[in-house]
Amino acid sequence: MENKFAEYFYQAASDSCLACSVSRQHSSEEFRNLRDTSMQLFQEIENKLSEADRQKLFRLEEVENHMDAIAENWVYQQGYRDCLYLLQWMGCIHMD
């Protein structure tokens, strides 16, 4: 039963974090400006590359995005662990 709780909690927390991230991306002018600049720079670089180099660039982008997603999950998981520790320390929950 413990494993199912952890699995469901992890999924719920991940969904919540994703929703928060998406929401903030739309409401943050700073983020939108950085995203637009990034897209423009990427397009400029892509236009100067041969087809073979473009494919390598896209593969690199896929790998980098995958690594970022893994690292982001680790950060979220640690945040949840820290939150549970704090709640236990405060006496709000008891984990035996």
C-alpha cells in the first residue's frame, strides 16, 4: 500500500507542478521575453546550418530537454521531502 500512495502522490505533485509552471509561463512577462529571444536566436542559428547539422541541433535539443526534465523532477522530489520533513518537525504529521 505504501508504494501505491507514494506513486499516486508523486503523480499528483508532478501534475500540480506542471500546471503551475505552465500558468506562470503565460503570466510572466520576463519569461515570455526570454522565450521569444531564445526562439529568435535558435531560428537564426538553424537558418545558417546545413540539413545534417540541423538534425544534429534538433537531436541535441531533445537530449538537453530530457536531461532538464529529469533534473527538474529531482528538484521537485526534494522539495516534497523537505516539506514533509518540515511538517513532521512542526508536529503536523507523524511518520513512524
